Amino acid sequence: MRAALLFLALLCCLAGCAPFVSPYAPHEQDRQNVLRPPLFHSPHNGPLQWFGLGPDGRRHLYRARSGKFFLLGTDIFGRDLFTRICYGARISLAVGLLGTFLTLLAGTFVGLLAAIAGGWMDSVCMEMTNFVLSLPTLFLLLALRALFPWEVTTVAIYLILVSILALTGWADVARMVRAKVLLMKSEEYVQAALAIGVSPARLIWRHLVPGLIPYWLVQGTLLIPAFLMSEVTLSFLGAGIPEPDASWGNILRQGLSLTVLTASPWILLPGIFIIGTAVSFNALADCLRRLTDTETA
């Protein structure tokens, strides 16, 4: 648990403070230093300077007094890999967080509507849910992405990816919310509220929503790495964040070339961050599940 929180805190610091942590810009190319290995010092490189001013006039965590220093090496265009991983974390984590928020919002709305309204509305909502759940996730992601123009700005693609993830993820949340709300409706405190004529809005906000908070915490912690992996997959396949903007997926895409991968295996270093992020969020979700189970026991 502590290790997971420490890793996620470090990752958030790297993403949020990327301009300070790295002395290079994510788009900056150095064609003289293509596919350099990690910890590469250019010839006649002086010692590292901590908290020094870079060529851009801004203070950075480290910089080479002279020459170039690449902490994790460079890619096929001579761009600093550590810099692109830090900036890529911004997009990958933001897609996961915003996609999770919208998914929980949409899924909770549909689940509450089905459980509260009942009757034909419940049947319609559950049929929609079952239809979405029956579709292969990757196929659905690619099909929805194909509905939008390919030549758009990075911001537009970011919003498209978030919308697609919300459209593909709400069904499972809706089904679980419906089941939990139906269970809570059978509790004595909810039956008592219904007996005294509490309005549906007050019933939801005062009695049902607090009971859903533990589920939101656990499910949200599980959805973030799942959506992050979906964004990485789409970007790796060329349907996500485009070059030259940094994303963990399009950085890994350079490893599609067997020649590049064999000669420069460090190009797969973003995979370590992806695995670490997924494992950390899953460990955090397990801990939250145990805590919520203990409180409700």
C-alpha cells in the first residue's frame, strides 16, 4: 500500500512538474544523438548542475553544464525519452482520471434511473447495458474512434478519447449501481423514508448516494488504470494521441520496428511506468475494498 502510494505520488510529481524536472522540451530534437542509451553523456560533457538555469532561462532540477545528458536515453528522433515519459504521463493519467469521472457519473445515473423507476424503464436500461457489455471492448473502442475525423487537434483527440472511454465503460457501473440501490431499498432506513413520503431527490441524496461512495472509490481506482491502458492501446495502434505530442502509447509505438527494438530496447521504458501505474492502482483498490468491507461489516 505504501509503495503504491509512493509510486503514484512520484508519478504525479513527474507529470505535474515536468517543465521543472526535465531541462528539455518534449518536441526538442537532436539529430546528432539519435537512440542514445540511458545515462548518456555527450563528449566533453561537464558535471551535472542541480537546480540550474537552462537555455530557456527557466530553472530545472538538473542540467549538464556543457553538452547533453539524457537520463533515459533518446528516441528515433533524438528526443529525450525521460522528458517525453513525464509529459506523456500528463495525457495518460488525465485521460484515465477524466474518463473515470464521466464513466462513474453516467453509470450511476443509468443505474439509479433503472432502480428507482423500475418497470419498463428498468428493462430498457438493462437491455442497453447488456448490449454494451456484450461488445468486444477493443472493437468498440476502434469503431467509435473511426466515427470521428482523424485529422484533428490533440485537444480534440483527447476529448474524443475521454468520451469514447465513458461510452464503453458506463454499462458495468450502471449494472452494479442498480444492484446496490435495489439492495439498499430493502433496508429498513430506506423503507422508513419511503413510508413518510420522502421525495425521490431527497431519498437519493440523503440515503442512497452515501451508500454508493465506497463503491465509487473502489471502482474508480480500478477504472483509472483500465482507461489508461485503453488510451495507451489506441495511441500504440495509431488511433490515439498523435506525434509529436507525447503519450506513453505513441512512445511505445516506436518499438514496432524490430530493428529499433533490438538495437535500442530502452525505447520500451514507458512500459515500466505503465505496469507500475496499473499495479499501484490495483493495490490501492484492494486496500480500499478491504477498508470498506471492514466498515460495512
